[in-house]
Amino acid sequence: MALGLAGTAAIVVPAVTAQANTADLVVDYACNGGIAGTGSGTVNLRTKLTVPTTLNVGDPLNVSWKLGYKDATRLGAPALLPNGGRVEVTGRVNLSGSWIGQLQPKGFVDQPGAMVKGTPLKLPEGIADFAYTDREGTLTVKPGKLFIDFRPPASEVVVNDDDPRISYGPGWEDLNDQPSQNNDNHLDLHRTTAKDAWASFTFTGTGIDYIAQRDQRAGPVDIYVDNEPGTPPRVDPSRNDDGTVVNDANKGGQTLWKFRGLKFGEHTISIKNVEDGKWGQLDAFRVVTREVANPPQEYRATCEIVSAPVAVQVKIGGGGDNPASPSPDTSASPSASPSASASPTDENPGGGGESPSPSPSTSPSPSPSPSASPSPAAAQTQNYIVTAVVTQGSPSPTATRTVTLTATPSVAQVAITPQGGAQTGEAPERVSSSAMLLIGSGGALLMIGMLSGVAMLRRRAAHSGERG
């Protein structure tokens, strides 16, 4: 019985940067829209792209990009943000020639402290990405667009009734220095007894709360969000949730109405007093921002190249690395095939995508069947590509190499079973004519011997008779 063995193993090489000659490209950009529009309008950047020009197969193609403002123009905060925010930059590097695809260098930087709309924003020092090289050839690296996004942080902010961003119609009174036991925010509030007196507030977030006093003398208030009736559309501070009249007087700091689930962005809340002679009151609004899954598209600034077009050719040679072949395993072996995956193009920046590194696709593969071989060197060899990835940093990424591992199936020697052996199911071989001749000669000699013995016995008996 013969048994075929095949196996694979992954060798993780320590994180290294590509050791190669490099080219530095100075590329100028003009950014417009989004956080460029809330800043200087058009924002000018000066960047430096670093690309290796020579590599060996298996070395990572590292692309790093240093970012900076070219002049006094700046990106600006998109809204009032008490907890800062995050600027995220994504680049496009197009690959053509022996390898067609696209790298997407990325980086981010958090903005410290509170910001108002238009506050200048910091850029990340650099962005980076890399891809594995799995074959020889020459490819062209060409920088494309930059996309700059702003991601707001989760927050809750109370906006007092006397904030200048809150607008009041006729009939409102500003009451300051209220007793501390009333628990009003900042010890003040606005109050009206006029029917249809209104107040409005424009905010940026995903939710909003209405805060005022509970009081027997208060009346119902209608609430609108973005000019549509709220949910619920009316609240009555003079009644409990079950509809019974409250026994409270000047009980301030109460959240009377709240709404969540707005799309992140700019919204407007309006309140209107319903009954003449009843108190309509406003103590504060609470603006709520929940963590967003993706940066708001309206904040994205798009940056186009304004300097002369540039590109770099990268030559990938065969290299001299010969990883040792691992000992074969007895389990079934997956097969892997590298392929380049193209990311979205500059014309479709919103799509997701990965850098064009080889993506192993595995499928079960049975052990190879044994066959007779004149020497062990002639046994069949199977190759497997195993990719190990180390998370990149910014601006200089690191990566492990793509390692080609070789597993040589073990082949049993050919065993020959004699015909006619036990349990073979075959008949014994026929006796040849020479064998029959030998058997006949032996039989004749035996008969001669027997006859000679009988003759000797008779002679002895005859001699005994003569003596008697």
C-alpha cells in the first residue's frame, strides 16, 4: 500500500520596510467642497509621495504620502463641535503595466478641543498603503485624487435659553436670576403667555431634547422638527404622563420631550405656545450626536492635482530568496492562487475597496496519488503561496513577505508480490518439462535401489539355508 503526503506551512517574516531605491514626487493639490468650503473655500496642499523604484519579488511595494498646507488656506470645522472631531484622508495611487490596480493610502488625525464652524483643521502628517509583489515585471505608479473627510464624535451638549443661536418671536420674556431651588439651567429661562409665540433653534446632530419647567400654570406646546410635526407633536408640562394634573410649581430642568434617530447633519427645532394666557417656557435644548458609521458625505473635500502630472516606474526583479521547504503534513492541503483586486477608481470614490494584494482563495485538495519513481528526486513537487499580513502604520507601513513554500509528496517504493502466493487468487505456475525430467530420473533411481535391496535379501536367505 502506498500513501501520498502533502502539506503547507506559513512562515511569518519579521516586519520590515522595503529596502530599495526610492523616488520622491512633489504633488500640489487644490481642494474644494465639504470642509474646504467651511474653511477658506479653495484649500491648497503641497504633498510628497515616496515610491520605491526597484524591488525583488516578495518585497512589499510601500507607498507613503506626506501631507501639508501649501499656503495660508485651511480646511474648516463644519459646525459647532464641543468635542472636536477627526479628519480622515484617503488617497488614490493607480498602478498600470505588469500589474493593474489601485492603492488607497489612508491616515487620520483627531482635532483637540471644542470648535466652532470654520475653526482651522489639522491634517495628518502622512498616509500610507502597500501591496505585495508576486512576480517580475515593470509597473507604473501614478498619484490620483485625495479625499478629505470629517467624522464628528459622539456628544451631548446643553444649549441654554439665552444662547444667541436660539431665535424668539414676539411675546417672550427673559427671566434671569431665578431661585436656585427651581433648578433652572443657568438659573434663567424664557417665558411667554401669548398664543402662537414661537422659538426656534438650528443644530447639528442626530437628536434633540426640549427642557423646561413642570408647572400647573403651564400650557401645551407644539413641537416641529425641520418644519414637520415632531413625535409626539405636542407636550403639556402641566400634566403627568397619565394625563393627570401635576402638583408641581416651578420644577425646572425637566426633559419634557426628546427625539433620536435623525440623520447626522443640520436640523431645526421649533416650539409654539398653544393657549393664550398659559405659560409657554424654554429653559434649554440638549443636542445629541451619536457615533456615525461613516463620515457625512456633505463634509467631504475633493482634492485635484494642479501641478504637472507625474509617475514612477517600478522594476520588480526575481530576487534571490529561497525559503526552506517545510516538512510535509499528513493532512489535506489547501491550494492558494494570488490575484490582484482593483479598488474603486477616482470617479467612484465612495465605494469600498482594498489594496491589490494577492488574495488566497482556498479549496480542499486531496493527497497526490503515488506512482513508481526511479529515484526520489523525480517525485512530483507541489507549490503553495501563503501570505502573512502585518497591520500597516502611518506614514511608513511595514509588511511581511509573500513566501512560496514547497511540499514534496512522499512516494512509497513499488512492492512486487510473487504469483501464486497466499491469498492472491492466482493459480500456481505450471511445472516445466525440465522439472518433469528430473522427477522421472529420481523415480527411476529409487526403483533401482528398491530392486537391489530385494535381491540382497534373497541372497542372504539362500546362504542361510545352505548353512543349515
